Amino acid sequence: MTESCRAFEAWLDQGMPEPADDARAHGATCGRCARALDAAFVLERVLGEETVRAPRGFTDAVMARIALPSPAAGVAFAPSDLAWWLRAAAQPATALALVLAAVVVAGRETITAWAVAGQIALAQSLAHGIPASLREPIGAGLGFDDPWIRFGVALGLAPVVVIASLALHAWTSRSLATPALRPR
Amino acid sequence: MKPDPGVRRSKDAEESARAEARREERDLVARARGGDAEAFRALVERHRDRAYGLALRIVRVPAEAEEVAQDAFVRVWRALPAFRGESSFGTWLHRIVARRAIDRAALLRGRRGREAELDDVAEPGGVGPPRDLESALRARRLERLMGRLTEVQRAVVTLYYWEDRSVEDVAIRLGLPPNTVKTHLSRARALLRGAWMEEES
């Protein structure tokens, strides 16, 4: 393959843009490039043909899935010309998610106490299988009183909190949606 | 040289028909936004073949393509009240179809660990326009070779050749930078041409 052949292929790859005198001249003298040009022309033609029709009953199936007299009913909580974040904030799902999040934050002492108690119970039940020298620190709750350890645990839990928030929002959306709006 | 008056008249008529179609579509979209299901049905009828065809080219499995295209229409219906008409309805729909189809194709590929084989693939489920045997064989051969492209390349190639060969249009429809579309196109052409020639020899 010569330099001209490579330039010719690059020209084909770009969709045969004009001006193309050099490329055409090369195509007329090189058998391989002439075949490549023929293939490119055939492909250009076949790619442009629309030969597919949607299956029978496609439209009826879409309309059946919609099964809703008015799309406006789904967004009655906020006018559609508001910014997306205002519309999102106005959704009942967001409000419910915020209320649940507030409950979690307000009750964090109780929740933390449960978590620590559970962790200690788990550690103590596991401690039967580990050396005696390690039992004491595990029994003491792995140093939960140390602010750095608490900070590290909080940092590690941050992605879990984000995922849980998204799941909470999705759940509240599903719970509040009218049946016709639920994905089928 | 002066343009042929006959050709000019024909181009004017074409342009005027396009403008009329755009007006009609804007009207249908406005009515559908207000909850007119019949107007939405008309939009589905207008766009279903392209939406399904695009999904089929990308996903390559008729049943999956039908699901993707139908799901895209349902999503469009639900999101219509928020549609501001900054792009055309078709552009918006194609973007949703392409994204859903690319995701679906990637999921299927991951599930199977390979591309769908020809037996599973696109001999169109619907009734197509009448074709001679040669062009039908060529189309079938092309569909097989399309399996060598990535999902995004298939989306780019399909939209480019259906949408007046405009890189900018394809870029908008797929939400990609124009240079990325050009690169995908260039690689896809090289791959398809190479495979086509390989089969011929």
C-alpha cells in the first residue's frame, strides 16, 4: 500500500469530501482503491435507505401504555415554565424525602446508640473466635469515642447516605405517583 | 449559469412542503402538550418507523428495539409538559431513543458477552417498502456488518445517513461534540468498507 493509497482511504473515511481531483486520479490507476471506492459508493447508498417499518400494532401499544387522558395531570404540582430545580423541589416526593431525612437527623442520637449497641453485640459474639488480647478493644466498641474514628466512619458512610437518599426519593415518587403514571 | 426554472420550482415546492410539515408538527406537539392523546397518536404515527429503525440499528434485536422505541414514546409523553420546543420533536425523540438503545445494547452485550448473532438480528419485523432481491440482500449484508461497530458508531452512522448527512444534527441528537461524531463516522466507514471488501474478495 503506497502513501497515495493511504491518502485515498483517509479521503473515503471522511466521506469523500470535495475537492477530490487527486483522489479520483489515484482511484483511476489503482485497482485496490477502485474497489474500495465502489464499496464506499454502495455503502453510502445502502446506509441511506430506510427499509424498516415499525411492527404492526406499534402505535396502539404505545397508546395503551400511555393510557392517560392528559399528561398535564402528572405535573400539576408546579408550572412547567419554572426552572427544573424549582419543579423538583415542588414535587411531593421531594417534600416527603426531606421530612424522612429530617426525622433521621433529629433522631441521630438514638440511631447512633442503636448502631453502637449493635456493633458491640456483633463484636462480642465474634470475639469468641479471636485471641484474648483483641477482645478488650473490640468489646469497647472499636474506639467509637475517638472523634477521628467517628469522622472516618462518617466519611465512609457518605456514599451510602447519598445512595439511600436517591432510593428514598425513588420510593417516595413511586408511592405518590398515580397508577397511570407508574412505569409499566 | 442561471438555474433551471423547473428545478427551482421543484425545490421551492419541496421547501414549502417541509415548512408546512414543520408547522403541522408544531401544532400537534402543542395539542399533545395540552393532553390531546389523538395529537400524540399522530406524532407517534409520524415518527414510529424512524424511532424503531434507529433502535433496531443500535440494539439489533427486534423485540428489544420495539420495547426501547415504545418506552421512548411513553417517556416523551410524560415529559411533554416540560418540552420547550428549543429543538424539534424529532431531535428530542431521537436523543431519547438513541440513549435508551445504547444503554440497552450495552446491557445485552454484557449479558451475553458477545454481540447478537445474525439469527437474532434485524430482519425487520414490520412490513418494509417493496425491494428487489439484490437490494434486500445488500441491506441484510449491511445489517450483519453493522454488528462489527460499537453501539455509538451504529447510532452515529444511522442518524447521519438519515438526517441529510449533517454532522451538527447528529451531534445535537446524540448530545456529542461534532468532532466526536466525525471520528465515529470516519472509523465506522473504514470498518464497514473493510468488512464489505473482505466479503467480496
